[in-house]
Amino acid sequence: MDRKLGGFLCAVFVVLALSLQETLCLNTCRQDPSAASHFCGLPYTLSNFQGYYACNKTVQVGRPDSKEQLLALIKNFARVKGVGVGHSWSQGFFCAGDDADSIDIVLTELPSTRRINALPKLSWLGDLYDSSFPIHVDEDAQTVTVDGGVQTRVLLDYLATHITAKGPMGWTLPSFSWYIDQTVAGAVATATHGSSMKYGSLSGQVLELEVALANGTLATFSPASNPHLFAALQVSVGRLGIITQVKLPIKAQKAVKRSLDTMSMDIFTQQLIQVEQKYKAALQSGDEGAIFKALEPVEAVQAFIFPVSGDLWKVSYQLVATTSLDSTSELAGVVDTEKYYQSITTDGTTSGPPKIPGAFAQTASPAQGGSIFIHIFNATGWDLLGKALLYPLVAPGVYSARKSYLTQADLSSAFMADLDPYDQYEVSVTMDKAGTCLAGAIEVWKSGASEGMRVPGLIRFVSEETPYLSNSNGGARMFVNLEDHVSHTLKKPNLEFERVVRYFVEECDARLHWGKAGWPFLEPCFDGAAHYAQWCDFGCAVEELDPSGKFRTESNAWSWRATQNGVDVPLQQCCTPTGFSSQCTCAPRTDRTGCPAPGTILHIVAD
Ligand SMILES: Cc1cc2nc3c(=O)[nH]c(=O)nc-3n(C[C@H](O)[C@H](O)[C@H](O)COP(=O)(O)OP(=O)(O)OC[C@H]3O[C@@H](n4cnc5c(N)ncnc54)[C@H](O)[C@@H]3O)c2cc1C
């Protein structure tokens, strides 16, 4: 690290230390106390974790204390939505409706989920003593069954400390995301992913799901019991019911070597163009082995891009046969599980008596104000700040899988959540144009759009998978995570930032992440049939599981149009027990109302 960066680092830490006090005093979220935000909504107010994308204040919050109560709530309300901890950026996919007959239901307050706080640090002992413990490991089958409201961080830390003869270094999920403070059900609902050309997203890894359905019953789905409904439920955005339990594969944890290569964005792009070319040739040959081999160079790669300086930090991983870990680096991203468990103790009844058992009025909660950092640092300052804060997290070394694969540390979560309101976008592009598309994005940044960036972008890769609404349904994809840290603070659109996300959507046919921003700004009149080959299969699952539209929300995305011999027919007419009939066509929608006129630009406006 050079001197300039070292001096800058010191200044940064002074500012951060001053901010720390504020952060630690505010403690209301369902995430680590040090990561808690005063502004986060759930489980008391319906908004995202920074108080944005809030629902109508009359919408109720469901905090059931049993699965029976959960099912009764579903029956009692006309409009229902399962939600996690609000780590997403979309009203349309988050709010059940816009009146008092609507309820958003959280699972974090189920006693079986909340009570993991009471367990000692070696939390896996709970499994031995208590059948209601919300995490169950089956070592022989190499699976874990976890309640939907458990947060990913808790699951990963639980697995990592589950030390047994078969898993002497603990256990882990095959692949997981950078952010791990969301609920497991929320992560699965939106195809949350890390970077893996082998294991795909969390949704792709799911083996079985238990879901509370619109008819007020609980049902379990697996590829064996019903492949069609399972493929729909693997990525459902909450449209099909409330996921109450998830079964995932696990692996005995191994040592993983993390490497860091620093290079320019241009060099990385050249490497990616080579991958793109080999992938295209492999696709043409139809040889599965060649396709896998072509994608090997980006397996598990996570690349941080700094568009202002043009730098790129490429992080890659390799399994190693050792049990001796680099102890100093264990400090990077360290997690204090005990502290985490204590955070899940707040009694769920603080907002007055329930209207009906388990249904509560929302409490008042402000949205987070502006970020002081926007005024202190310009885009170049943020570029350096990003490097200073990131370096300890990406430091090379040999760690346990849990520590080696990058995850956002709770303290960094704290600063971001509490002090810096932002919108996170993620666009995904098919691998047959990934390099070419990134080259075009770099040109957009070079033409001035880097001024709209504040934190580094993150490039990841996900293998092809079969859930109907998975971003990588139809082929492996490159994902580019981009954050707008300006518009909420300055209360005006960040036009240069928008230019880049629009480039990806319009020029590279990018899909949007279901749990991130851009809905409806970038997709004001989303037509699922144009984006997803199995859109109408998902529609058929909706017809079967939610015929009355209980889980439809206010989003205009949930629309299907079927034709048969060129004539419009009700979707139901084209649905079979195995999905959408091949005798029908999934046609472009014609029911779009309120769409902007062609050429009209919708801006991302801070609400
Ligand atoms: C800082 C940050 C970093 C992130 N990093 C990543 C990342 O590295 N990779 C990635 O892929 N994503 C990432 N995300 C996105 C995040 O994983 C998703 O938005 C996730 O869905 C949020 O889960 P949640 O529990 O907070 O759910 P919420 O935000 O409360 O809900 C999100 C969606 O999931 C549905 N949902 C939630 N719970 C249920 C349930 N029980 N049953 C059915 N539907 C449900 C909701 O209806 C809603 O549509 C990040 C988010 C944040 C805030």
C-alpha cells in the first residue's frame, strides 16, 4: 500500500471512528447489533433496511408466533406478502398491498427462530438437545434444513462451528453471497448468489422447500415431488406463498486459498473477451465438457471495479489440502456470533396490541437522512476510500471456506446501513457477450459516467440453472453489482450512474436482480415473456398455487398472456400439471397501462 493511500486511510478511520458511536447507539434491526440501523423497518415498520421503499402505513405487519398463527393470518387477509429483513429495494415486490386488508408477514419472530439467541457460542449443541432448533444438519445426507427466518450469517456461522468427525473443520454451504444478513428464505426468494460456475445461486442449490400457501396450508416441494412447482418456487419473489423452511446441500469445510490480483479494468476485460470467445465456440460445439472448461477461468472469481481510477481487484480461490490456516487473516470479516444472537431478542409486541393474533400496526420510523461522506469526498476520494476499506477484507491467505469466500463484515454493514443511504443494482449479462458488454461499459465510464460512482462495482459469475425465474435460466451469466450512493442524499437523480445501468439493460439485454433496485425505474413496463423463456411456466404455478391473487402485490410485473393458434386464450387453458403447454405461445403482454411513452426517460428518484 503506498504512502498516499496510508495517509488517506488514517483520515478515513478518524471519520469512521466518529461515526461509530452513532452507529452503535442505534439498535433496532434484525441484524448484528453493530450493524443495526435506526432507520431499518422490519420487524416493526414496512420499509427497506434504510427506511426507503416504504409501504402504505395502513398495511399491517404480521409477526406470528407459530406456524398455525401464520396460516391463520394468510387466511384472514386479502393481500399477503412474506418478507425477511428488508434487505432489498423494491416497493412492488415487498409490499402486500396498499390498505389495511394487506399484511406483510415476517418469520424472524417465530420463537423457534428467535430463541437461537439463548444458545451459547457453541450453538450446534442446540441441535442435540432440542428438536425445535431451527437448523438441522444431516451429515450423512450432507444437507441442512433451516427455518426461513434464520439469517444467512447465523446459518453459516452455525455450520462453521459444527465440528464433528466427518466435518473436522466444520461445514459450509457450497457457495454463498457477499451479503449474509438477509434471511435464508428472502435470499432464496430472489435468487441471491455469490460467484460460482459450479454451484450457482442459493436458489439453484435448494433441495426442498416448505411453503405456507394461499389456501392456508403448509406444503413441501422438491424436484421429486413436483418438478414444475419446485422450479417455480426456487425463485418466487414471494409471489407463490411464504417459504417457511429450506433444505440446502452442505460440504465439509476445507481450507481455501484466497488470491488477489490487481490489474486494470481493460486487462480484465481482455481476459473476459477470451472467455467469451471460447464459451461461444463451446456452445456451438454443444460439448458440455467444453462449455464447463471455457468457463473455468471465472469460477468463483469476484472482481472489484474502480471506474474512476480504472483499477480492478480480482479475487480468486483454490481449495488446498491443509488444516493450517492463516490465523492473522481470520480477523478479516470476523463475526461475533454471540453478539449476533443477542440481537434477536426484542419482544415482537412493542407496537401495541395486535388487531388479530399476530397482526400489528406499523410503528413510525424515519427514512435515513443524507450521507455526510458525499460532501466530504468526491468520486476520486471515494475510489481511494473503497480501496482502503476493502483491502483488509480481500487480503490474500489461506482461510476456512467461511472466511475465505468474501462476505461483508458486520461492522462495514453497520457503516453502510446507518450512515450512507444507497440503492444497489445488479445486472446480469449472458456469458456469450460478457466481455464485449463490459468493454462497452468501460467506454461509458470513461466518457464521464464514472463521476456517478462512489463505491466499487462488483463482478461475479453464476452458472446456468433451471429455476424458471433465475437470472441464469438459459445460460451462465456475468453479474455486475452497481451502487448509487448519491441520489438519496442529494435528492436528485444521479444521471451519470443511470447512464451505466441503462447501458447494461438496453445494450446488453441485462436482466435485473429480483431483490435489488431498478424496479420499476428501469423496467416501468416489464414484460416477463420477453425476458424469461419460462415466464408462462411460472404463470401456471401462480394459477395453481395462488388463483385468487393473494400474493400479487401492487407490482405490474405479474402479468401473463397466452395464445393458441394465434388467438388469445386464458392462461389457465394452457396450463398442465407439468407447466405451460407446448401447444400454446407465451405472448408479449398487451395489458400495460400507465407505461411511459416510448423514449420517455424515467429517472431513479429518491423517495
Ligand atoms: C447490502 C446488501 C448487499 C447484498 N448483497 C447481495 C449479494 O451479494 N448477492 C445477492 O444475490 N444479493 C444480495 N443482496 C440482495 C438480497 O440478498 C436480497 O434482496 C434478499 O432477497 C433480501 O432478503 P430479506 O430477507 O431481507 O428479504 P426482504 O428484503 O424482506 O424481501 C425481499 C423479497 O423476498 C421475498 N421474501 C422474503 N422472505 C420471504 C419468505 N419467507 N417467503 C417468500 N418470499 C419471501 C419478499 O416477498 C421480497 O420479494 C444484498 C442486499 C443488501 C441490502
